[in-house]
Amino acid sequence: MWGQNDAGYHSCPANAAAEAVASKWLLELFELPPECSVGFTTGGTMSHFVCLAAARGELLRRHGWDVDADGLFGAPQITVCVGVDAHISVFSALRYLGFGQRRVVTIPTDPDGRMDANELGRAISKVNEPLLVIAQAGQINTGAFDPLHTIAESTHERQGWLHVDGAFGLWARACPSRAYLAQGVEQADSWTTDGHKWLQSPYDCGYAIVRDALAHHRAMTVQASYLPATGEEVRDPKDWVPRAVAQGSRFRDLGIALLIWQKRNFGDG
Ligand SMILES: Cc1ncc(COP(=O)(O)O)c(C=O)c1O
């Protein structure tokens, strides 16, 4: 059954199936773990929003705080570190989520916009509270990639969550001769990328990818008294089909299934 006004499997199984297939293809293409959860959004900004909402919920849950029920008033403080050259959409998402732009710790970058991993290490060395680090794969003007491996290690040493803005750069993973640029990106906890950039899909389509599927679902599942009690998960419209239908056919048009097959069988060749 097809219908664009759906929010879950029962109202439109066809969309749910298309979403599952498109998600699987994306994860294969980016060589990210198959257990990651994928949301289809209006673009990079909303993908940041979704991923950072998952991060916020999970980091606070680990500190005994339910942000969905109790909000941010009185919550443990989360230290947020971002490269000073991060894309504006990251700051928008942080503002939407109540992190406050002024409270964010900005980390110096080199002239191409790469985050200085030593400065990050120094900034987080004394952090004992929940930690969120946002790195970048593909700076908008220079294409520079942050030193992702080092950033991931220092973030995880402090039990932090690493989100990567890969609006442009995550696609390097789809190209065997360029994949080295994004080395280490697979160590992150969540990723943003866009279909309407390198994939040239029609505006608007972004992908929010979260390693901890439960954290993603907790952040984006909604409940309402008027919804039937199917026990089915109903998702927030910021994060659902039917974009996946358009994306699935875009992938097919562009031969993404073929690309995945080639990568698997011939690697760089
Ligand atoms: C690096 C980077 N991140 C995020 C975005 C935001 O993407 P969107 O316009 O899809 O919200 C852009 C857009 O140009 C970008 O270049």
C-alpha cells in the first residue's frame, strides 16, 4: 500500500519496506555496521538534529536523567566540543536542542578547517561530565577531513559520543580510491550525510545514521492518545519515510547496487 502520509508500518507497509532496503544499501555503501539505524530527513541540518537528539538522550540516560520526560532544566550538563570551522547547520541543531550556542566549546582548526586534535585532547582532559564531540568529514570550502581516528579515540576514552558531519565527506567511503580520506569515520557514534549533495538527489534528502538504534528510536518515537494501540513504533515526522522511496529509486537509477557489488568484488580495481 502506498501513501505519503504515513508514520509507520501499519499505515504504509510499502514505505517501511522501501526504507529498510534503502537503509541497508546506505550502510553497505558507507561500510558502517549493519545494526546502525537510519533516518530519512529533510537534509543535513535535520540529520544533525536527529543524531544529536539521540546523543543527548543517551548521554543523559547514562547519568540517570530522562531528557524526554524531564527536559533539560536541572539535567547534568553536557560538554559539547565542536571545531571552530564547523558548518553552521551544526550550530543550528545545537540551538534547537537547547544546548545554547554560547556554551559550546569551540576547538581551533588549521587553515583548511581541520580540527586540532591536540587542542581537543586538552579541552576534554578534565571533563568528567557527559561529553559530546562533533567532528567534520569534508569541510564545505576545502573538503578537509578532521583527524577522525584520533578524535574518536580521545572522545571514547572519556565515554563521550562522537558525531560526524559527513554531509559531503561520508561519500568518500563509496569511492574506493578516496575512502582513505574518511578513515576512522566508522568509529563514530552517529553520522550526518546528504543525498542532495554528491548523490544529486532532488532537494530535500538527508540521512541520519545512529550506531545505537535504541537511542535513535528513543529520541524519535512519539506517542499520542488518538493513535491505535498497535504496539508499533510511530516515528516523529522529522525522521521518516516516504523519502526513502525516492531515495531507493535514486539509488537504483545511479546503480548503487552495482557499485556495492563492484566494491565487494573488486575493491580499488
Ligand atoms: C558540511 C556541511 N554540513 C551540513 C550542511 C547542511 O546541509 P543541509 O543544507 O542539507 O541542511 C552543509 C550544507 O551545505 C554542509 O556543507
